[in-house]
Amino acid sequence: MPLLKEFKTIPDLFTYLTLEYSKTVTRPLLRHKVNNQWTDVSYAQFKDETVSFARGLAELGVKRNDKVSIISENRPEWVYSDMAILGLGGIDVPLYPSLTADSVEFIVNNSDSVGIIVSNKLQLTKVLKIRANCRHMRFIVVLNEKDKPAGEKDVYTFAEVQEMGKRSSTYTDEYVWENARLANENDLCTIIYTSGTTGEPKGVMLTHKNIISNVNSALLSFPMYPEDIFLSFLPLCHIFERMGGYYTAFASGGQICYAQSIETVAQDLQDIKPTIMTSVPRLFERIHSKIMKNVQSQPEKKQKIFNWALKVGSQYTQARKAGDIPLGLRLQYKLADKLVYGKIRARTGGRIKFFVSGGAALPRELGEFFEIFGVLIIEGYGLTESSPVLCANRMDDYKFGTVGKPFPNVEIKIAPDGEILARGPNIMQGYYKNKKETDDTVKDGWLHTGDIGVFDAEGHLMITDRKKHLFKTSGGKYIAPTPIENMFLASTYIDQFVLIGDRRMFLSALIVPDFEALKEYADSRNIPYKDNDDLVKSKEIYDLLETELVKFQRNIANYERVRKFALLDKPFSIESGEMTPSLKLKRKVIEERYRELIEGMYQGLSEG
């Protein structure tokens, strides 16, 4: 069993790692980039940084059950802050760095946060703007020393708070360790505000038991060991990365390396050569797109070799699952591995045991594509409200197009209307100061996920859509938009895709093209353009996308086919308010913003 030991609380994990486990390991606990150089953080440094910061927070008045917000990109100080707050018996409130000042104000006030930890000048500016409106907030800590403004009262640097702690005669190291020992598994650990596609954010209350139960289930479900290296780039403020790429990594005895951003991940994979990584489908879509573009730029002979290797790989994986691989196919696969597969794996560093994909649906074709090259993507499913994992595929039991089987200690059932219900030790305590939403979401111990799904014959769960997202056409047909949208996202020329069709005569779509691919296409055919706007207005480009749609929707029902579409000249984004911080599309916002364009697609057209 790959657990170092059984943990009941996060402070229990911190205490064991720094006081006991650290004696048995020589390699660093964390690695991150400073001035473009990888820098190590030892277990001893992790302990000292965290304990001194906890003592400093105590000097600032933080006590058991106080809430402290954190708004920062991934970095070691995020982890020090988290462990310090929890070590004092406090409750942390993580925020997305992309949030607006208004959203920060709402969350800080709603959570009753007594202080906030910010990473840099950008985040500090947001907080200073709304500081006067935050009735409970007593202090601000800025991680970057150079970003502290002169003359601002009760604003400290991270180092200043640590120095306060080191000088304190009241709040000693033993004070921190004693508080850590007092932590109870039923204590509130964190309040995570769900971004939500509509309405105000809701604060999900998770206890230590909620999260630790999920950590232990993950360790029982996947082969994770002390020699593993985790590359982390998803935001730590999201429970998926926090549970999977942080607490679980620590509990396995593994090492965590922080990528600087999604833009640096390709190089970080080469540098770090990780064995495990949590991600979202967007990363795999990017890698797939780059691979295919590279193939298309190669001479015809190399393209033929690649396509041959794809065919061989597909046949091999099917034969392997059937348990009978002919000798000839084995030899072909070995040759294809030398010519093609090994080079693809090298792009991931060459040591990946598996990726874990969550946050959104992984298109089946994408999973099958990477499987051919010996890169396994394990898809799971969960919600912030479930700490987060409810189901996951396993390395020895996976099925693309499904989210796998329930986690240990998690019960799943399907309600009569198709909604997925879940029960277990990982289910939240409720929404902070929001009894009505809590009562609507957790009934008789069962979490109502809002997702529609079904189990297949082998017990794998398939998510068909969100309960609120099901379309009903004016012809009375029910349509789940997500699978159709995911189908089109496999196109080289499509970056984002939003299906329109609720209470409409037929389906239409708003499409954000992959502009890099479009420019290459336009250049190769001498199609004139100056910018993205010219591209989306070009008849040749429209015809190209129309051909793509026809190709992808040949095998679906007539009423599920997209009959009209409009091309947009810029992507949906968090900043524009069209996406949540976890990159989910806000359909209502998008449909309202592009209402005229949408109505134009239906004018003068009939259902027949």
C-alpha cells in the first residue's frame, strides 16, 4: 500500500513529513524557478519557513477558527502559508489570481477573513482598492518584498511576518506544534468559493476529514511512491490540484516541482522529467495540435510513417486489451515505437507513468491518441463539494469516454431523472452562511451534483451533461451539448466551440478558430489577411470550417447536427467574464453578449 502512514488532518501530515519522514530522505521536497534557475526547497527549509510564518501570523492575532485568504500563483510560499494557517487551527480561503477586485471583496467579506496573503503588486492593488469595504480584514501580507508600498498601515512582507514570529517570546515553535496536535479531523480546513457559471460564488466548507479521505482514496487507487516527481501547474486554489498535486504528492512522499505557467509546461516537462502530473484536457489538446501541425509540415514520406504508426498503435492497443497480440503486430509496434512513439513520449520528459485529467471532459479521441504512444491519461470526475474526486479510471481498469468507477468509500447512484448523486466522507459540510443552497444540494447525506450520467455495463460512469445545460429543441428533442462540443474540439482549426439550440428550431454554434492553424492555412493558399478579423470574414476560411463540421458530424443524428455557425475574432476569456476561473464557459453570458449574432443565424430559416 503506497501510503507513508494514515493521516487524519493536514497538520498531522505536515508534522510527520518535517519531523519524522525528513530524516529518511535526502532529495528536496519542492523545486521552483528563481531567475530562470531551478531552486530546491529542503524539508528543513519547508519546516522553518512555515513555522516562523505561523508564529508571525499568531503575532498578528490569527487564532483557531480564524479565516485567512490567499490570492497567489503557485509557489512555495503558497504552501508555507497554507500549512501555517492550518497549523494554527485557522481556516484558509484560497482565491483565483484572475478574480476581479469586486469578487475578492465579496469573498473576503463573506468568509469573514481577518487577513489576506497576496503574491505581488497586481494582487495587492486589487486588495488595497477594496480594503476599506472589508470589515473583518486586519492585515495584508505581500509575498514579493519589492511590491510592498511605503506608508501603508498593516501591510507586511512575508519575510517581515516571519521575523515577527522568530522574535516572539509568546508564540514559540512549541506553540505551533501544540496547535497542530490539537487539529481534529472534523475541524473546518478550508472554504473554497466555487466560481459558478451564474450567480454569486458559494463558499464550500471542507473539513480535514473530507480532504484526507480523498487523499487516502487516491493513494489506494493509483501507484504513487516516494520516488515520484509531480509537475504542478494547475492553480493550487482549485481543490483538484490542491488535493491531487499537493496533499497527495506529500502523503506519497513524492517531490513537487512548480511550473511557472502553462506556457512553460512544455519546457518544464523536458527539464523535470516528471512521473505524474495532474492536468486539464486543454493541455493535451495543445500537445495534440502541435504534434499534428509538426507532422503536416514534414515531407510526405515522414507523414506516411506517422500515419502507419498511428494505425499500428491502434491495432496494438485493441489487441492488448483483448489479450492476444500477434507476433507480427508486436514487431511492427516495436519498430513504430523506435521511429515515432518514443519521440512523442520524449516531449513529456520520457518518464510519465500517467497523467490525471480533470476539470472538464476529456474527448475519447484524445485519450486514445496518446495511449497509442504509451502515454496514459487517467480521467476522473468530481466537484469542489466532494473534495473533489468521486470517480476515476484506474491504470489497470480504464475506459476512454468514461470517468471510471467510484473512489474507495464513495457511493454513487443515479436519480430517476438521471442526476448523479454521491455520498461519502469526502462530501462537504455545506456552503458557508448559505443554508438554502446547502439544503438544495445535500439531501439526506446525498450530494446532488447537477450532472447527468449513466453507468455502462462494466460499472464505468459516463457523464452526459449538466442538468441545467440540456437543450430542448422547439421540435421536442432533448440534446446534451457537451459531447457535441467536445467532438468538434478535435478539429485542428477549432479552439473553442459553443453550441446554441435551447428552444430553437435547430442547432447553431459560435466558433473561436485556432488562429495559428488558420494563418498557416491562409498562408499556404495565398488567402490575404491582416488580422484575425480578416480571417473570420474570409469566405475561404468559412468554407474550410464548414467542411470541418460536415466531416465531424457525419455519424450523429440529424437533429444533433449544427446547421449554422458564426466565427469569432477573439477567444472567450476569464477577463471578459465569459469563462469562470476554472475555465468553464458561462453560457448565459456568452449567449447574451452575442445575442444579435445568434439571432442572425436563425432569421429567415425554418426547421426543415
